[in-house]
Amino acid sequence: MDRDDAKALMTRAYAARAAGDREALSELWADGAEFRIAGDASLHDRVLLSGGHPMQAIGELIDRFTLSEIELVDLVVDGSAIVAHWRLRAAAPGKAAVPTELLDLVRVDDDGRIRSLVQFADTALIRHLAG
């Protein structure tokens, strides 16, 4: 995957996530794909950090948190690996939007679909917003 293809994939994914477009997001995943937010899931009992199919956890995240003002800060591509650094604002019902950053470590298959995504996020902020 070249840099332009990787940027298009990641930008499409975040646009769909911000719009809450589950159908568009589900099309981006390869069969048997994995998604997780890095961190100790036992400390986040109110938020699903991973699940069976990626859309299980992502669907819950869409229901619980809104993302806005999404900016791609940096993108590194090495073969089938993508590292994407993002700045954005996150909010939850009854909580004001706050700035945060995310780092995604992504592996894609030969068809350009996401095989795995490990997201590094401010888990303390997730817990606060979910509270």
C-alpha cells in the first residue's frame, strides 16, 4: 500500500466514524479482522475496548462518543503497516468536547482492507467521558 492509498483509507475510516456510518466502516474490515484500544480492559468496565468483530466495539464507541475537528497529523506507511497520528475533539452525552490525540497502528491485507487496528488513546479520558 502506498502513502496515498493509506491516507485515503484512514481518512475514509475517520470520516465514517465521525458520521456514525456503521455500514461504511464495516466495509473497511477484512474477514477475521481485529480491533482493540490498548490498555487494561478491567479498568474500563464501562467501555468495550475490544470485541469479537471490530464493529462490536466500534459500534459501542459510536453510540457513546462523538468525534469532531479530526486532523491527520502524521502518517507513516511501511508495506502493509500504517501508523496514523490524529488530533481531534471527543465528547459524550452531557460532557463537553475535549481535545485529545489518537495513534493507530494498522495492518492491511492485499485488498487494502484493515486486518488489525490497535488504537492508542487517552484511556483516562475515555473513562472520564464514559463516567
